[in-house]
Amino acid sequence: MIGNRSYRIHMAKGESAASLLRELRRKQGHTLRSVASELGVAPSQLSRMERGERSVGEAATQRLSDYYQVPAEVINLATGRVPADIVAILLAHPEELATLREKFSP
């Protein structure tokens, strides 16, 4: 399993879902073919996800999350999908955006 620190560093750098998936696979020492087989997808499909040529859908996100043992929200955030509850919070409290930027921006 990849440690929380690794994907947090990845997310902090703002990298894409494609590079996150590739990093998770490589850090765990898996081949593209072995992961594709375990997930029940064609190697070409996983390869396109890892190159950013194919979007990562909700079903794939959950399977990848389970396989790599990382929260689905990490993959969702890397794809640009923000959880609905977080969107609702920010819509209700837009004044907090500046506070978040100050606290967490590099």
C-alpha cells in the first residue's frame, strides 16, 4: 500500500489523475498488465487513463481506489471532481476561500 504521505505530496503538487494513477502503480511495484487484469479492464484502457487520454469514470475510480487502497476522493480530486458536500460548504461560506488560500497555498 502506498502511504498517505505519497499521495498527499502528489496532490499538493497539483498533478493530474493520470500521473497519480501511474505513480500509485509504480510505487506498489505492479505492471500495467497485472493491474489491468486485476481490475478487469484492457491494458490499453488503463494505459490511456495513465496518459490522460481517457477519463477516469466513477466506477473506475472506485475500483482503482480499492485496488491501490487510497480514498476515492483522492482520485476524484485529481480528476477535478470536488465532493458535493465540500462544494455546498464553500457555496455557503465563500468568505472562507481566502482563508483556505492563505493557510494552504504554497
